[in-house]
Amino acid sequence: MISKIITFIKEARVELTKVNWLSKRQTVNYTLLVIGVSLAVAAFLGGLDYLFSGILKGFIIK
């Protein structure tokens, strides 16, 4: 059991050396891109919600 765990850890370490890690600048750029797209989608969906709420209130009140 212990030998399997040790083998797994050694193999995981070898695989991690093969990973192509992003640079700090790329990580920051992608993070900002995700935040920007998330805010844009939130604003779009919030606008649709506001629009449809207004339409429904117009039909309910009349």
C-alpha cells in the first residue's frame, strides 16, 4: 500500500515537470479577460431582467 502511494507521488512529480505553465503576465491577462467577460454577461442579463420585469409589470398593472 505504501509503495503504491510513493510510486504515485513519483509519477505525479514527473508529469508535473511536463506541464507547460503559463507566465505571470499570461495568467493576469486571462484572469482580467474572464472578469471582463463575466461582468459583460452579468450586465447583459441584468438588462434583460430589468426590461422583462418592466414589460411584465406593464401587463400586470393594466
